[in-house]
Amino acid sequence: MKIAISSQGETLNSQVDPRFGRAKCFIIYDTDTGNFAVVSNDQNLNAAQGAGIQAAQNVVRQQVDLVVSGNLGPKAYATLSAAGVKTALWAEGTVADAVKLVVENKLEITNGANVQGHWM
């Protein structure tokens, strides 16, 4: 399984970013191999609008199965959902903590956005 985790930094020890569309980057973690890659989200950090949709499109291009982030707006959620990407809301620790929770099946899959658009 490939997981995209919104992150405040570029390592597994980085904090999960509670923002999806305006996260610093995404850690793409492969639970089968233990390998990970960093995908920049710089283009959306200060975007006036559309950050959630653009971030979701970037994540979908990575062919992930699941996104973990603290918050998801309605457009980001709709974009991910339309591509068949599941989502889970969590931002209480590090990227490594999030991976462990996913592997142990301890995160609940969401069925919608949890914030309005333009959340910063």
C-alpha cells in the first residue's frame, strides 16, 4: 500500500502537517517496501485558491491508496475520492507514527471533508 502523509518536513521524524492543501510536502510511503519519497507542495503554500485541488492532483499522480492529514477541505476530498484514494484524518505526531497507525489498521477511513474550503 502506498500512503501520502501531509508533512511539515522531509523525514519520517517530521510532524504530520494538519493542513492538506498547504502542507509543506507529502511523504509517500510504501508499506510493502518501507521506502519513501518526498513530494514538494511549494506551489500551494501561498496559493490564493485551489491549493486543495492541486495538492490532491499531485498526490493522485503518485498512485497512492490512502492520504493521512489533519484536515481535508471539500474540494480536496472530492478530488481524492473521485480517484479512488481513501482518506484518514490524523495529525497528532510524526509521519512515522502515522505509518505505524496505518499498518496496524488503527486509523478510521473518512467519508467526507472535515473543514470548509480555504482553511489555513
